[in-house]
Amino acid sequence: MGSNGAPNETRLPECRKVSERIPSHALQELLQLVRSKRGRIVVQHIADHGFITTDELERDYGYNHPPRAARDVREAGIPLETFWVISSDGRRIGAYRFGDLSTVRKARAGGRKSFSKPFKRQLYDASGGTCTICCGRFEDRYLQIDHRVPYEIAGNEEDFQQNRGDYMLLCRSCNRAKSWSCENCPNWMRRSAAICSKCYWAYPEEHTHIALREVRRTDILWDADEVRIYEELKRVAARADRAVPDYVKKLVAMGLKRTPPRM
């Protein structure tokens, strides 16, 4: 990581030259820690080539969401570093390599445990079948259980599934967005659960930052009969020469001025 917490950047050919192979017995120990096929592929590829890029995960192995493959490895207790490389065609792409292997957490062998169907049903009923981030309504199968504070940072299996408030349901799109934001946050290296607990991606209903940026955010999804309202809003915003989000903020500000909040 760079001094500002952002991933370092390396040109692809140079990075390949400094790759180091690890002893075969050490590789086997790492592979035994990882349960998923995609996680084992990441470990094997890094052992063979020094690192693996997001392009390789997509192009060579068919994984459309590379951070999920890297996450399988991290959840098994194997440290991975995220950094940037410049591809042969000049593009800036993400890559993963082993961190300090002396810090491997073998207690996490196999990665996170699977959630039970009754537990997911409890979350589903409590949320009304909505994604915690975008508030969109989905069938059970389209929502995924997610640790509010990432497992890689605060994973503690002693109270697995005990405190329902530690988990939330996310649609696949929001889950992918959260993964990207978390892995590119400076706190991914600091691993402070307290910092995560104040982040939008953990508690959107009560946050003070997004990946350490002091901003606020709310997601609005227009569904069913609400779509016509959105289309009208879009037309009005266009006439005012404003983007829809910008126009919505203007309307909210005007509304708050007209109707002061009750004490």
C-alpha cells in the first residue's frame, strides 16, 4: 500500500520478474486452509506466478467478480495484499499477492461457516425482504447474508449467528459494490472494527463516513408504480438542466426550509 493508504502501482512485466515461489509443503498447507475451488485457484496461481490480476480471474478462470475469489482466500486466514499493475495494453488493473504468510490465521481454516436457512429467514422477515443498502424488495434467493463489519476484519466464529444485528441482507449488486469499496479502503489494512462500524456499508442507517471519506449517502430505488414518478422527476430535472441526484438534493433542501424539523 502507498503512504496514503491506496494500493501501490507496478508495471506488469516488472512485477512478474520479482515473483517468488513458495516451498511445495508450504503451498499444500495453504491449499488445505481454503475450501472453495476459486480460492484454491487464487492461492495456486499466486504461488506459481507471484500474483494474480483481476483480468486473469475473469479471462482465464471465468470469475466475473474477482474480489469475491480473493475474499475466499482472506476468509480462510491467508493474508492477501491488493495493489495495482499496468497491463501490457496500458490499462490500470487490480492484482492480489500474498501478504506476510507468518500471520496466517489457521483458526480460520475453511473460511467462514455457512448460514442456516432458518437464520436467513429471520433476517428476511425482519427486513421485509429488502436489501439493507438500496431498500429494493427481492425474493429470498436474490438476497445474500453479509457481515455488517467484514468478516476479514472482525470475523469471530465464537458468536456465529448469535447476534442477528451483526448481519444484514444485500442484493448482489450492493454486495459487489460493498466488496469493492471495502477492499479499497485504507482501513482494510488497519483492520479496525470500530472504524468499519461507522461506515455506510456496515450501517447505512447511521454512518459518519464511506470508506473513511467524510460524506453521507442514501440510496433510493423506484419500484412498481413509483417508476412513473421517477420518469416525471427525470423530465423535470432535465428541463432544469440538472442530473436527477442533484435535483433531488435541491428539492430536499427546499422542503426542509419550508417545513422546519419538529423538536
